[in-house]
Amino acid sequence: VTLMESGGDSVQAGESLKLSCTVAGSISSIDTMGWFRLAPGREREKVATLGRLGNTYYADPVKGRFTISRDDAKNTLYLQMNSLNFEDTAMYYCVAGFFDQLERGSWGAGTQVTVFA
């Protein structure tokens, strides 16, 4: 499956961004979709996931600030990010696959989020 992210930008701390991931195909047929992020000098981090049945996962640093959702009619996955801080600066990747091996699924090219303190 082909994934294309958008919505990355440079913002000040405290502001919000909404990332989008458009799926070339039917999003409803995908078991699990999620967002990973990678920042220089840090390990890749699973940020949030959304299963076909609506089950979600959030990494501790983003709980209460980020919300993952999807629009099946638009074949699009979203990540609403509020109260951004400097530690959220990273390249964000959309991923599609199976819950227990999501990292082995399909990846998008990424979209850059930069947060200025």
C-alpha cells in the first residue's frame, strides 16, 4: 500500500498541527495504521496507532495531547497534535500493517515537524 504524509510544518511551542496520511487504496482493509517519529540522536518511537476496530495506542509522552483518527471515506489517517513542545520535533512517518508487527508494514516518506521553544 502507498502512503503519503502531509501537514508537517515549523511552529512555536504550544501550538497545534494536524498531520494527514493519504492511502492509495482502501484504508478500511488495513488492520492497523499508526504514526512513528524519528529525531536526530534519538531512537525511532511509535507515537500512536489505530486498529480497524477502533482500538488505539499512544506513547506516554503524547498522551492527552495527540489524537489519532481516520476518515474511511477519504482513505486518510490523521494525527492531531496539540500543545506541541520542542521534544516533538521529528520526522513523522505513517505506517500501515498488522498490529503485532506494524514496523514491518508499509511506510510513507515522512513529514517534518519542527517546534521552536
